[in-house]
Amino acid sequence: MKKRLVIFTGLCLALFSGNVKSQDLDALLDAESKPTVDYATATFKSTRIINGHSIEQMKQKQLEFRISHRFGTLNNGAYGLWGLDQSTIHFSLEYGVKDWLMLGAGRGSFNKTYDAFAKFRILRQSSGASSMPIHLSYFTSVELNTLKFPERPEGTTNYFSSRLAYVSQLLIARKFTENLSAQLTPTYIHRNLVKTELDQNDIFALGAGARYKLTKRLSLNAEYYYTYNPNAKFLETRYYNACSLGVDIETGGHVFQIMLTNSLGMREASFIPQTTGKWGNGDIHLGFNISRVFAF
């Protein structure tokens, strides 16, 4: 009797163990067959395409120190060493608060400008379980011009708010292939004070940028901003659309960008509505951006 009881108990345990193993195997197969979300990465090499922002952001708890430099125009000729005798500089600190939120602040010698910005990631291009065809981010900034006010008639008040300009942008990008990425950037700029009645306080522009990856560490970039200004022909100063060509070189912890551009300003409220250089006249600036990332 005892022998039969032992045999019966052993059979029950064997059946129960086999059932558990079968359930574990089924769960493992279900997990492996469940579709995953694949996000597009490295759409651009840097947080900038050339002058303007890309959809790339600093990761959480990463700090980037960035230096941007623009020389004089190439048409200065040999006497001005093709622009190298002149220089305009901007430096900034940019931090990833969250993977979806990036903050930054900086100072530039162009118009002695201070600036601060925030960039929010809204959508990420993905495939698989969740499909999204584009990246979408929102960028906003404020710029403070600290040049001395020009002499004005007695009794005129110079307001601090007159120094401010505001920028809002949507960054819409897509990585088409491993080598090719592109971005559209609808832009709105408001300037509290402008030079004349014909200069517009509100500026609308559309930026377009692209990157073509040549090697693992080398890529070609292009960027163009079309600015809508119905009064352009009547302004005292002639402004042109910002156009830039550049090369990205990744060297470990650095991303080194070299470019040719007709823009001297390096922030949106400067280079979009205030570009006075024309490519056809040789008003082309050699410049570079260099950044170093620190992780905390």
C-alpha cells in the first residue's frame, strides 16, 4: 500500500513539474514574440544642424559646454586674411534635465547678447509595436541685446523690455535612411523694439536642414531659412535669407562642426531676421562649433 502511495505521489509531482515548465516555456515564447518599439537614433550628430537647433537633445544629467565662432567675410581678401582677422564668439552651457527636456543659457559678442532656451521632445520617430514617422520637438528662447542704447531725444525713456526678443519653433525631422536625415523648422520671432516703422516686430520664417552621413564620424550638413518680410525692399538695411553649409566631425567626446555661412549671428533672433551677408557678393563667414559633453 505504501509503495503504491509513493508511486502515485511521484507521478503527481512529475506531472505538476512538467506543467510548470511548460507554462514557463510558453511565457518565454510569448515575451520573445511580443513586438518591441524601435526608436530612430542619431538623426543628427549634434544639437545643432549648423546655426539652428536640431531635434537632438542632451540626455538626462548630461552637460554640454559649447563654443561657436564666426570669422569675418571671405571677401576681405588677403589684407584681412580672408576674414580671419575678425571674430565673433558665443559660448553656452546646455543641460539635459530629463531625456525630454533640455535647458541652456549663453552669451555672444554679436550685439552683446545673452540668451536662454528650453527644448521639449514631443514625439520620437519609431517603428515596431508603436509606429511614428517623425520626430517632433518644441523650442523656445529669449534673447537680451545689451548694446548701449543710441542717443535719443530728451525725455525719451529706454525700457528694459525693448532689449528683448522671443523665439518659438517646431522642429519636425525624419531619418529616412541610415545616412540621410532632414528637418523642417517653422519659426516665429517677436522683437519688442525695431529700428523703423517698416521693420516688423513679428517675423515668420521656415527653416530646412539636412544631414548626409559619409562615414561613422563624418557627415555633410546644409541649412536654409526663408524669412517672410513683405517690407524687405523698403528697409534701410537689406537683409538676406540665412544659408549655410557645413561638415560634422565626431572625435570621441567632441563634435566639431566647420561651416561656411552668410550669417554672423549665432542665435535665432539674430541670424534669421538680421543676416546682411549675400553669398553672391562673397559675404561668407568661415566658422565652427565645438562642444564637450560632461556626464553626472
